[in-house]
Amino acid sequence: MGPLHPFLAVVLVVVAGTVAVYGPIAVGSWLMRKNRLREAWKSEPAQLPPRKRMQYARLLFQDAVRAHQAADHDKAAKTCQRVLRFEADDPQASRLLVASLFAGGKFDEARQALERHLAANPHDEAAKLVPAAIFCEMGDLRQAREELDTIDPQKLPKADRALWFNNYAFTLSGLQSDLDLAQEYGERALELATPADRQFALRTLGVVHLARKEPELAIARLDEALKERQHLRPGDIEFTRYHLAQAYKDMGKVQKARAHLVAIENGKTLYAEKASALLGELPPA
């Protein structure tokens, strides 16, 4: 899977309730937990009494959360599927299954899991943001916009509403369409964003200003995003530096562009590959 660009903040919202309810996780000694997990995987759910079935479901779910937080999305998804054999109507496991499949790049499976989740939980508004994120990852920005249009942001909780505005702005910038609206929605997302999510909104605004041919404003927003150090992952940094390089290139400041590209060209995301390609386009030092 590629880097987590601003659009993929959707995953954070989908599992936000999960982390709030189940983290931090403390279930006794490591050895005891390992033995009980082994029992949970071997047991036949239909043959267990309700209390034991619920205990095993919770234990497995905690393991799924740990796997998701460690970016082991395949393990997280398989564990959630096991949880749902114990508790078929567990909305937290169902949500995390969608998020893990999505984060692992299994978009068709994520879409199918989402359909099942929404059939059982029709009022889960945050999960309804996932289809647009899937279309964005697949490069179908027009369909992503259509999916966002089916959601009334005023019906969303504040964090989800910030995400809707952020993702709409990001999509419009990619489409090079309605860029005034893209800026308006990007600013709205920044107003609504939680402290942990500000970096997503700032990066989106940087991309919007690049699309608007406003490199100086793009640089200001992207530099501000880089200051949110405690909330940035390596992929976020590479995304930001790559777009900073684009902005400096647009301004003819080749040395500054090169410095940002060199800093990330040996990274592990798609933007490291893009950095190498863009370096090749710059005039010799």
C-alpha cells in the first residue's frame, strides 16, 4: 500500500471509537494472554457458554487492535473475522475489519465488509466515508466526489465533519475543479480538526494551493504541517516534503526543491519514488 496521504485519515476516524473503548489494553501477563489467545483460536464458538464466548471475543479483539496499531493489517483483519464468529453483531470488530482491509489495500474486500457492516449498523456515519476513500485510492476522484456528495456533513460528529471537508477539498484539488470551493472546504476542515488531525488539514490546504498555482501559500501550509511533529508518520513527512519540493520548483528555487527531494528519496513510500523522478527533472546543481 502507498503512503497515507490526507484522504486516508478516514481510517483513523473509523477506528477512533475502537481505540477509545479498548485502549490502553491491559489483560494480564504476556504468557497468560498468549495461552488464552491460543484457546480462543482453537475453540468452537457455538460450543461455548455465552460468558466464555464474550470473553474470548474481547481478548481477540484486543489482539486485533494491537495488530492494527502495529500496521499488521492482514493479522488485524483475520482476527476481526474470528471475533465476528464469536459475536456476529459486534460493531467495533466489524468497523475494524473494514479499516484493516482498507489499510491493507484490499479494497474489494473492504467494500464487501463495509456493506455488511452498514446493513447491521445503518447509522454509522463515519463508516460511510470509506467508499470515497477507496475510490480516491483507486484514482477515481470523480466517483470519490459523488460518494462524498451522498453524505450530509451536518449530520456528522465534529471530527467526522472535519474529515468530510478535508477529503472533499483534497478530491477537488486532484480534479483541478472548483478550486475556490476546495480552499473554502480546506479552511473549514482546519477549523474543525482536532489537534491530532491538524496536520492532515494543513497538508490538504498545501495541495489545494499548489493546484491554485499559489506556491508561496502552499509552502506556508506545508511548513506548518511539518511542525506537527508528534502527529506525523514517515509517510506523512515524505508526502509533505515532496509537495514542498514541487512548490519550490514552481517558484524556480531549485536548490530548496532539491534539498527536500534528497531528504526523502531513500524512503519507503511512493513519494520516495516520485522524489527520485522529480530530481531527474531539475536542472543540474
